[in-house]
Amino acid sequence: MSNCVFCAIVDGSAPARIVYSDDDVVAFLDIRPIRPGHTLVIPREHHARLDTLPPELGGKMFAAAQRIGTAMQQAPVGSGRTIADGVNLALNDGRAAFQTVFHSHIHVVPRLRGDRISLAKGLVLRRDPDPDATADRLRAALEEVAGER
């Protein structure tokens, strides 16, 4: 789709901090993260909503999100060098569900025990003081997890 920012990221015409990529999906840091390391997993093919997303491609997105979430829980990702205690996976489908970019995507948000961040509040106060370092740490964590398989 010509005016889709996520399609532009896939084709390389828009900048992004890519942390994972394969033949079917691309994952990159959210430009307005709820927490440092907040990553979006998108299909390379444009699918605006769930109703057009083939289930097998959705499965590949989920598998990539699972891999990223696992990496976040095994190696430090954020600037505090803290390993996530858990992750939130979220897919917003439609304007009423707060979807703002109409290219299906899964949010992978690292969480710390007691971080007291609600997703609603996090949507308002979104920032990462050093996203380049966060992307480097997340790529390293993914490589570490891949080496363990």
C-alpha cells in the first residue's frame, strides 16, 4: 500500500530500528514506546486488519513475537540493564480498539514486576531515552536465544 508507513519500513524507504526480520515478518522498535524495548511485529505483506490476515501469516507473526518476548526475558533490553519479568502481547484491530496504523501488527512490551505501568497510561507517556542502544541490546538478546536452540 503506497501510503502505509509500515509498508515503507518493509521496503526500506522509511527508517526503523529493525530488531528481527525473516521472509514473512519484520520487527522493529515502536517510535513511541510504552517501555524501552517495546517492539512491533508486522507481516511483510500489507494486511490492514485481522479479517484479511491469513491465519498462517498471523501464526508466523505470533511466533516472532514469542521469540522476541522470550529474548526480553532472558537478556537485558532496556537502558536499566534489567531483564523483563514478563511481556504484554497486544494486537489492536480497528479504530475502536486503538489501532492507529492500519497494517496488522503485534505489540511486544517488556514488563518488570511492580513497574506500575498501565497500558492505558503508557499509551500517553511513551518514550525511550536511548532507542539505538535498546535496539542493539534486543538484537543481541535475540541472537543469544537463537544460539540456545
